[in-house]
Amino acid sequence: MVVVVVVVLLVVLVVLLLLLLVVLVVLLLLLLLLLLLLLLLLLLFCSPAPSAKTYIFFLSSIISTGFCAEGKKFTSISTQCTLCPVGRFQPSDVQANADCFDCPAGYFQDEEGRATCTQCPKGSTQPVPKSIACIPCPYGTYSNQAAVDYCKDCIVGQYQDKEGEQICKICQGGQFQANVKQFSCVKCVVGRYGVVTGGVDDSTCIDCPTGTYQDYSGENKCKECPQGTYNADVKMDALVDCIDCAKGTYADVLGMQSCTPCPSGRYGDEMSLQFKMATILVSPTLVTYSEADLNERARLKERDCKGCAAGKSFVQGTGNVPATASTDCVTCDAGKYSTIGTSTCFGCPQGWYRDTNQDGGQCYACPLGTYGVKSVAVTVTDGCK
């Protein structure tokens, strides 16, 4: 009897379940009929007619198939679509169960709900996906392309001292760089210079030649020793390395490696002389600088070799030894004369004479009523009759 009751109860339960299933199917059919009715109403009363996407979104909102607009993702039946967060994107509006994607390396997105990511501009990078910003290329690097995930190192001979740059700078003359990824160049040391750009080692640095110096590092030329000085050594690094010309010598141009002896007929009783005091021979006298010229040269502190006084001369002897004082000038013999700064004494011409007691800067004419009988006359009676 108990068994029969159990069987009956099971049969009743199955029948009820079948009836419930039929009810659910009927409800689903009614829901679909309602949906079709709503679509028909939209077609009849909406102007203009909705697009296919409108129907898709409308259907998805009812039957929850997961379609979302660009920049959104499907989350759940209850919340439907939500904005993609920063660093992510969603490019489609016809994708079922839409989801957001991470921005790849070299890209970023700093706003929510976006369909695309933005390229990192030139001079920047982003090695990490899902980023909200780009990173400027650091010192010593550069980027000449957009959307890159790394910056390139500056090569040897180049540098970059700023962030976010698209090219590297070239080391200029007087500088070099032997390493990559550097933010500065190495300067040639004092006493040296360089003219090569993009130098990769210190072989591009050159010693300053004789007659010059350089007291700053990283320069592309050397400084010349001033007039009145010289320098016989290389790689000099200070003005004091330019040596004053010794007495009896001069340097009339910049950058001398040695000083020149004062010419014959001149002497130098000071150091650092700058000029030889050029003269022009106009027989039988010499024309020198005017007093105004000499005063102007003195005002500019330009110092010359001095000429031997009239009636005296000086000839450099063996070894090119210069005269360093007026006492080195020799008095002209009787019968001869000289003007200022001459290297030799001239013989008095016929009709003229000069004895040892007379001014050696000129000869004297024979007296009136007499005539000259010889040149280089040492007395009036010797040369005049």
C-alpha cells in the first residue's frame, strides 16, 4: 500500500513539473511576441526609421546579449554597459559581450570611455601597457618616432642634455664623447683645442702650437701671444706662458715663437719691444716716423727699437747679437756721417767734409771761394782748395 502511494506522488510531481515547463515556454513565447510587436511599432511610428544598430542595442537591452557602444564594456544583466577605465579602450559597437582592451606599449589613454588609445608623441615613450601617460625620453636619449616603447641612446660623439627630445646634439670642436647615452661632452683640457665635431675620444684634441696658449677648456682654437712676447713651447695654458722679448729684440705680430733682433742701426734697451721702427732711405738723409707718429705709438704703448743717434751706427756681428743700449752704437769716423737709425756711416761727398769735433749727423760744405778736391774729407784743408 505504501509503495502505491509513493508511485502516485511521483507521477503527480512529474506532471506538475511538465505543466510548469509548459507555462515557462508559453511565457517566453509571449515575451518574444511582445518584442516583435514593439519592433513593429518602432518601424511604424519612428521617423526616420532606426538603424540596424538601434535594433541591436534595443534587443540587447531586453534580452541582455552583451552589445555595448564604443568605449564601453558589458558588465552584467543588471548594470548593462559601463565606461572603459583609463589605460584601456573598446573599439567596437557590434561586439557581443564587449570587453575593454589594454592600451599597448607606446600608447596611452588618460580618459574613460574611449574607443582608441593615443600614440606617444616623438620624444617620449611608454614601455608598460595599460598606461595613462607617456614618459619623456630621459637625458642622453631621444626618439624620432611616435608610438615607441623605448628611447634610443645617443651614440658616441653626441649627447642630449634635455628630456623629451627627438634628436641628439653633436659635440662641437674642442669637445668629445667616448660613451653612449650621455648628457654632456668632455672638454679638451687647457693648453689644447679641437676643430673636429662629433669627436669620439681625446685624439681630436690638439696641443696649442708654439706662439699660442689656451687658458680655457673645451675651446676650438688657441689664443696668440700678444706683440712683444713669444712662446717656444706647445700646450701652454696661461698668458704668463708668453715670455717678454729680451732687450734688443722685438715681436711685431701676434703668435710669435721667438723674438727678432732689432735690425742694424737700432738698439733695444727695454723688454717687450713690439716694432723695429722702420725707416725709408732718401739719400743722403733718412726719413723716420714724425714726432706725432711716435707720440701716438707711445700713447698706445707700442714700443719700438730705438735708432742709433745721428753720427753713430751699429752693425750686427757674428751670431746676430743685437744692440741692447745706446752705448753699443759706434761714432762715425771723421769724413763720414749718419742719420738716426742707420746701420753704416756714409762718406762725405766731394765738396763736403767733417772732422772729429763736428756733429756726426751731417757733413759741412767747403767755404765760399773754395772747391772740393776729394770725398770723405776729414778736415776743411783736406778736402777743400
